[in-house]
Amino acid sequence: MLDNQWRVFLDTNIIISGLASSTGASAAILDLGEAEEIRILISQHVLIEADRVFSKKFPHLIDQFRMFIKNLAPILIDDPKPSAVREASKIIDIDDAPILAAVKSQKVDYLVTLNTKHFKTNQVRNYLSTPIVTPGEFLTAFRTCWEQ
């Protein structure tokens, strides 16, 4: 791993949309991870939630998801302590608090999510110094950096 690789935390929805459609921005981010252009981080919470969603809503993709995780070997971080999740739940919806708390506990260059309603608020921006971006915004930043 190169020291200058971006450490990118992916929300569950990025993994799901990236594997469900091979042509979107989420899929491009997963491809960057597979190509080792970026380091993808996920928490235990994301891994379990994604497995549950694939099993329930996209059973035809569960094997692809599991193989992707095995081949990608993302940096798997521990879930944050309950106290950190409680603190984050004061800032964001309780369902998203484990993600916010996990990102806050790590050195992460970007949090990529499709959940702009909950994550792109002034309260969250004030709570977390890590840039929170959509897949398209991340790819724009990556392309700009790559071209320099």
C-alpha cells in the first residue's frame, strides 16, 4: 500500500449500488479499490448491514458481494464504542450514527455516501472534519488530484 493512497470509508449504500450496477459512480469507486488506487475502509456494521441487504433484497448478488469483499480485502475497522454511537446519534439519525461514529474514530480522507439527506447537514459537517461526498463528487476530486 502506498502511503499517499486516500483512505475512503464507504457507506453501505455505496457497496450495494456499486455491485448492483456496474456502470455507476459507486461501481467506479469499487473498481478504484480493487485496482489499489485507493484504500477502502468499512466497519463491521457496514459489512453486516450489506450482507443482510444483499441476502434479503438482492439474493442473486450475495455470492458476488462475498467474493468482492474477499478479493478487495478492505480495511475492516472495529465498530465504535456504544458511547461514541450515542454521541453521534445526537447529530444524525440513529440508523446512521454507527457510520458517523466509525468515521470519526479513524483517519479517513473521505466518507462516500448516497445518503445526502442525513449526512450532508451543517450539524454533521461541524461534527466531522472528514469531507462527506457523493460518489460523483469523490470521482471528481480523485480525477482532479490524478491530473495534477
